[in-house]
Amino acid sequence: MGAGCLNLVFAELVFAFGLFAVILITLPNPPWNAMIYAGIPLMIITPILFFPLSRTLWIAFDLTFRPREPRDEWSDEREE
């Protein structure tokens, strides 16, 4: 769930910074229709491409704050 949230935040930030940059570059007449048509595919493609990296970053974040312990290991031996 954390990787999905991280992925969503990253995708939204990419869109927000891109939108802000295009507006600043093209002032006083921003191309609103072009930004809509470019933003839709960007919002679909960005989360798909970033998802593997977001999972990796989330696992690294999780292991940083909750390190592995011996009891986390799977074992074929039965404890008696």
C-alpha cells in the first residue's frame, strides 16, 4: 500500500511541476488544450513506469525503519 501511495504522489508531482513549468514558459497565453491532451497520457504512463521503482524505494524505506530480524526468516525446520 505504501508503494502505491508513493507512486501516486510522484505522478501528481510530475504533473504539477510540468503544468507549472509550461504555464511559466508560455505566459501570457498558455496552450490549455495542448496541456490537457499531453497531461492525460502523462498521468497514465508515469505511474506505470514508476511503479517498480516505487516498490523498491518503499521496501528500502521500510527496511531502514524496521530492520529484518531472525524471526522474519522462513525455515523448513519445525520448532519443537
